[in-house]
Amino acid sequence: MNITLALAGLVIKELYRRKDFYVLFILTTVITLVMGSLNFFNDDNLVLYLKDIALLLIWISALAIAVGAAARQLPSERENRTIFPLLAKPVTRAHVILGKFLGCWMATAIALLVFYLFFCVVSGSRDHHWPLAQYTQALVMHWMMLAIVISMVLLGSLLFSAPSANATISISVIVGILLLGRHLPTAATQQAEPVRTVLYAIYYMLPHLEWFDLRDFVIYEPTLVPWFDCLLAAVYAAVYTSFMLFFAWLLFRRKSLSV
């Protein structure tokens, strides 16, 4: 565990040196401008719409950081040949996979804390209402979803040759799941066999990232999701993440480290 945490710390430091975290400040400025514009409107529906845009920016930025960071971890180690001295120490390939995952996941946790804290402060100072429980649920579920995303991208980095290809394909799959995943059963009922069975199989095999999106419960329906449902979603994310990290380890242990 100490080895894994040490590797995770190196990932976070490396991301900081690459100025990935400075992107947070730029995106926070954008969110500030969006949220600040709320003071110029009296239409409640428009206010809710602008808040939705601000939360959408948080989702986009978090996905960009998670995918970009995870996609280059293993390829950069191989290209820079730093993987050889790393594995020359008492570090196994399982440690590398877990350390890279944990580092990227903790980096996204820092990003999410910054974004959600800022959103909560700006929105609460204007509305004089602080739904901290809803924000906490949205943040935790968002973070659980990013665990699936990061493990998926790490697995993709062992399947695709270039980080750019991995990032592009991963983003396409993630956006497709978020936009179309929930509609597959409806589409399946309108198809004949064997297409219907194939669509149902895809629906049950895909990680349903849309289940972790609680933006509507923060903006339009300020109510709490039952905590038991959140726990089940967290277990679901943990199972999917574990499977993808396991398959990533299987591929990594058989993969040649030569460039």
C-alpha cells in the first residue's frame, strides 16, 4: 500500500508540474463569468439554465482532466524509459497500475472539490440557500463515475498505440454512454431479432455513467437521492473499476516494455 500511495503521489506531482491544475483556474474563471451573469437577470428559469451550464462546465472539465491524465500515464513512462528504473525497484506491475489509477483519481478529487466548492459559494451567496447535502451527493457520485472513466482509459492505454487515439476513442465512448446509454432499451423494443438481443446485451454490459449524474437533483429538483441508492451506485462503480483495472493488469504483465 505504501508503494501504491508513493506512486500516486508522483502522479499528482507530475500533473502539477505539467500545469494541468492551472487549467482549473481558467475554467473556474469561465464559471465565475457564467455565475456572475445571474445578477443581471430576474427570470428564474434563466437562472436555473445558467446554473445548469455552470455544472455542465464542471463535468466537461473534470472529464477532460481525468481522460487526459490517465491516457498519457503508461505511454509516457515507456517513451521516456522511466518504466525500467521504476520496475527495477521492489515495484510490481500491479503496483504501477494501482498507483497510476489512484494518482489520477485523487487529482480529479482535488479538481472536483475546487469546482463544487466554488459553485456552492457563488450560488449560495446569491440565493442565500446552501443545499450542502445535495452538493455533497453530486460531488461523491461524480467522483465515483470518474473512477470508472480513469480505469477505462488506463485499460485503453494498453490497447491503443497513441495517447491521442486512446483519449479520442475514450471520450467518444463516454459521451455516447452519457447521451445514448439510457435509451438503448427503448431502441431495442423497436428492433427485430437478433438486433434486439444485441442492443439489450450492450445495454447491460456498458457501465452506466449516466446513473451518477445528479445535476437535475441539484438544480431543478433540489431533493436528496436516497443514500442507499448512492451506496449501491458506489458499489456498482467499484465493481466496474475493479474489473477494468484487473484486465489492465493482465494486459500490462504480458506487454513488452520496449518502445
